[in-house]
Amino acid sequence: MTEFDKNSKENEQPNKKDDGFIKGISKEANDFIHNTVDTSGKIIKSITGEGGLVGKTVDSSGSIVKKVSEKGSDVIGKTVDNSSKTFKSIKEKTFNRKNK
């Protein structure tokens, strides 16, 4: 099994509830950023060496980028959830009134 196959299997979540279009795209973008940061970090470290200033800088900057990406994904998820709850509440109040 190749490394790509392993990563693909790890990212699958068969029993997970469908998050919807926006949250799904946000999570995919977050995963893409994480994978890109990890891969570029490995490439740079393979050229410059694991230790030293360059390796530590790559690790630190990669951590910052990943955390910003995660925060953005969380904000998008919360915004979608809140919007959905608000819409459902308005819909229930508007369309589910009992006729007198």
C-alpha cells in the first residue's frame, strides 16, 4: 500500500454525518493546507537537514499556518451552524403557525 493510499484511508470517515457543502469544502481546504505545509516542510528539511535554524523556522511557520487554517475552518463551521439554526427558527415561526 502506498503512502497516498494510507492517507486516503485515514481521511475517510464512513460513519460521520454529512456536514453539508460549505463545511465539507472548508474541511477539505483545511486538510489541503495541512498536507501542503507538511509536504513542503519535508522537502525543505530534506534539502537543508532536520536540525538547525531553517528546520525550526519551517516547523514554527508551518504550525502557525495550520492553526490559522484550523481557526478559519472552525469559524466557517460555526457560522454555518448558527445560520442554519436561525433559518430553521424563522421558518418554524413563519410557516408552522396554527390557523385560528
